[in-house]
Amino acid sequence: MIEYFKSVNNKYTYDNDKYLKNGTPLMDEDGNIINDASFKLLIKKEMSHFIHKNYDNIIVLAGAGASVVLNGNNICEKFGKTVSMLAELINKELKMDSNCFTLQELADFCKYNVPVEEVEESKINPKFNLEDFLSDLLSFEKYVAEGDYPKYEVSKNKIFDLIISNTSYDYDESYLKHSAFINTVSHLVKTPSKLSIVTTNYDTLIEDAADSIGFTVIDGFTFAHRPQFDSDMFEWNLVKDIENIKTRELEYKKNIINLLKLHGSLTWERSDKHIFRKEKNNVKNPIMIFPSSNKYMQSYQEPYFELFIKFQELLKRSNTLLITTGFSFADNHISQMIIQAILHNKSLALLISDYNINQENENWIRLQDLMQHNYQIAFLKATMNSDLVDYLGEHYDD
């Protein structure tokens, strides 16, 4: 059975060549099982009732899946990669470089007790967790033998270089739908509020997409020749006076979004005790929280701490809609922030969109349970680069 949409009241599924609502087959006027278009229209109407409620604030949380492009049932390697895909690539590259330890040798060093590969197929073991491994590897660094340290450091740096190079890609509107998504969701926001996009991704797809349609991005950096990080920038709006001697009204500039990159960016670099935004090709040591289970501790460092605080503030605002796309809720730190916000901010609504809305991690299950207890939560099977925009754009009154 495939789940397409679920809220506290309704669940739309596909099973045994039939579309169902709450377990009952959906029929047309002639008594036939409804077709794909009719089924999609029903879900659009459910979505319309959920998101078109004149919210004062709208937040989008884009996870790794927002950069992924599916080619049939496969992931296009030209764009976003899953953590397991990164592990497969790192394993292959380290094997080919005699200057590096293999991934298995590094795992043996730091006593990571899950085999890297499946013995029979020479593929990455599904139980191998790159984030946990990197945490163990970094914790073990101070215990590496002096004779092994140069090769260890080369190996570690190569892993991080591979992560950087494989999360860097250019925006291509023939494959990616970020610009259509930004344009669609921003029209749901009422002035003077701005659409806030929060992402865990390092890439510049959101910035590039916004630029391609004439949007201004406020990302926490000044408008100076050398943009410098200043979290106060998020609070500013661009306005101009309306020329009328009888009024002091202001006109707000349209098409502005706030962008919070919680885990850093390929375009950020620390220099002279300050953080600057540069062109991607000019950055040697980007500021990034690499995938590891100690991300929680790193989030207390600058600039991550200011960004997380800002995200928390957004979640506390009244009458707010949070839309997640490509975020699996496996990141416990961010997931707990959202769950606590749902529990304490009764006017916060949450729409979770992903390619699979029946996942098994604890945070996902917890959110499904909260939905059943009448918290404003709904789940939609859709992805950023497939059909998510199709569900968000139309407003149905019936």
C-alpha cells in the first residue's frame, strides 16, 4: 500500500490497483475506480483546506531530499546525494588512493563495530552509518599513533573534501523546481511578513533559484562589498516612502525571502575573526557542520547558534505554517525543536512532504501520533523536484 496524504480526518492511499479514502475505494459517477487525475484533484483540495488559512507566517524547512532529483526509481547523481550514497562514494575513493587508509581501516582504528561493506556484494552495509562513523573517527583522532597520523589526516581531509565536492552543484531549472516552489509559496505570505526558508543543505540551489526569478535573499549577511555575517539582518525589510504629503505610509518591497542555512554553506568562510560570504569558487575552507552525530555540539558555535535561535523564534510565532520538504526527521536536534514547538504553540501547523510518508524513525512516528491527537499536522507524498508545487498552488473554496 502507498500512502499519498494523511491528516487526522482523512487518509488517501493506493492499494491493489485501487485509490482509497479511509480504506474505501473511490469511485466516479459511473461506478468505476477514479483515475489518476481525479485522485490528485482530491488531494489538492485537502491540501487547499490545510494551507490556505491566511497564516501570518510561513516557514519552509528543506532537507537533503530537496536537492535530490529522481530519474525513474533512481537518484540522478548530477544533483543531491543521500548520506548512504556519500558513504558508497567515499568508500570507493579511499580504496583507490594509496595515500589514504580505507574506510574499513579507519573504522578498525576508531573501533566502529559495524562492517563497512556487505561481504557478499562488496556494497556499503545498510547498517553502516556515516554520521556515527565520522563522530567516532573525530573522537579517536587524539589517540592515533604518531606514525599513522599523517596518513590518517590525509584520509580524514579527503573524506571532507569528497563531501564538499559532492554537495556542490549548479541550479538547472530543467531538472530542479526550486524557483517555482519559491514563487508559489511566497504568494501565500502576507506583507510585511517574509517567507522564511530554513535548510540543512550546504549547496546554493535556493539562492540561485531565487536569483533566477528576481527574488532578494536575506541570508544573515550584510549588503556590503564583502558581505559579513550579522544575524540582525533577518529582522530588516526593504521599504520606500509613498510620495503623498498627507500620509507617511511605506511600501514594502516584494519578492524577498529570509534564508537560514543551519549547517553552513559552501560560500561561507571565516577570515580575520569574521564570517564572510564569497563566491563558491573562492572559498577554500567552507563553514559547514559535517554529517556526524555530534552536530548538536557544533550547533552551539557561531554562526550556527544564531541561526538555530532564529529558527526557534520563527516556530514560536502565532498563526504559523511550517512546510518540510525532503527532511526525514532523522536529525534529532532539529526534530525535537519542531516537536516542542508543536506541543507549545497551538497555532503552529505542520505539513510534512516527502517521497515516503510512512517512515520508521522515532521522530516521524511521534509526529504521526501527535497528528492523531488533533495537533495541526498533515503528511503529503510529494518532493520538491517532482509534484510538490502542483499541490501548493491552487485554492479551492468547496
